[in-house]
Amino acid sequence: PIENLKLKGTFHYDEGFYYFRNIGNRVLLGGARNKAFSDEETTDFSTTDFLQTELENFLKTVILPDEKNIKIAVRWSGIMAMGTEKSPIVEKVTAKQILAVRLSGMGVALAPKIGEMVAILLETRS
């Protein structure tokens, strides 16, 4: 946790290739895949050292340049599925199932709005 974190909201950088947001008094940061597209074309669930360093430098120089004691709590990787259509799908499938998919690599950035849309669908009866 970062005491007195001033960052509030969801942000994009470098045409959306970097994305970050606050979660309480912590920072969630991801992306930078445009720095090494070929390294990111994998089905292996493992972090990429080059991109982890790239993200950490971005955190220290752009997002929190005045913060001296930055500690990384969790690192993760994922496999992105991309298609030609870029519009998210958010729809009620059955009375107990809601589909919220096709976020085109922008899931962290879109999550607050998608969550609102899902909440509205949960409130409607069908």
C-alpha cells in the first residue's frame, strides 16, 4: 500500500499499451506489450523479464516518480485473445448468466464501465 496515493481513476498511456489504475491505495499496472510483440505471442503463462522491467521503470519514472520505496506485491501474466471486432459484448444470456467478453486487451481499463453494465443487467429481470 502507498500512503496518501494521489492516483485515482483508470488511465491509458502510449495509445493504450500501458494501463494503470488505483485499487484503494495500491497501483495496478500492466501492458507494454508493444515493446516486445513477439515475446508476447505465446501460450505460456509466465512473465517476461524485459516487460516486467519496462513496467517497473514506467511505474517509477512516470506514475510514481516521487515515491522512494516502491514494492511490487504481485506479478502475473495472461494470454490475450484478439479478434477483428473491437466492441465488447455485455449481454444477459439467461436469468442467471451474463456474458462480459471481448475486451480486446483493455480489460483493466474497461472493467469499471463493464462492471456498471453488468450491475444494471443483474437488476433487470428476464
